[in-house]
Amino acid sequence: MSTQTSKILVFSHRPEVREAIITAVGRRPAPDLGRVSYLEAGTVADVLYEVDQGGVDLLILDGEAQPTGGLGLARQFKNEIIDCPPIVVAVRRRDDRWLATWSQADAVLVHPLDPLAAAETVAEVLRARRLPAVHG
């Protein structure tokens, strides 16, 4: 069991979407990962600031955010940020999963969020990020 806390940044211009994501993932997505803490960002500037500060273990970006959606932001980050934290995008429709592939996101969540699926998806991405530290 890990006692390490992971920091997750949740971005959406809509507070209710950020709350839905945080509620679905929960404070402990898997017993082996320890607790997670959340930073909420309502603007792209907030996201950029937090990523520049470092220490963010995972980004969850709302694909429907306005005026800049999380899908485009994910693609930009993956192409411009060295050692970019893993990114999970949340989309409105299952048919939009292909956009997550285009965005180079590490994983995708589909609304309405299933708490079990959301927690497991986030846990898988966090585990994958930690593997190099375990083996290196």
C-alpha cells in the first residue's frame, strides 16, 4: 500500500464538470496507489500555471471546455511539454473516443462518468507513470 499522494489537476470551465470528475474518481482510486489530491482549474491560464509549477502527476481535461477544449490542449501539451504529465480527457459521447486518440491523451473517460471505470482508468494511468521509477 502506498502512502504517496498523487496530485491530479482537473480542468473544465464548468465547476459542475470538475466536481463530477472528482466525485467519480474519488480520493483513493485504488488501494495500491494511496490518496489523491486535486487542483481545480477553470481556465487554460490556470492549467498552464500549475503545469509550469511542476508536481502535477496527472491532468484530467474536459474535452468540452470553452473556449479551449481539453482535446486540443492535450495535443498541444503532448507536443510542447518535455516530460508532460499523463493526460486523461473526458468526452461527452462514446463516439468521440477517436478524438482522444488524435489528442494523444493517455486515456479517456466518457460522460456520464461511471465511478468504477473512472477510478480504474485513473489508477491505470498513475500506475503506468510510476513504473519507470520502480524499475529505474
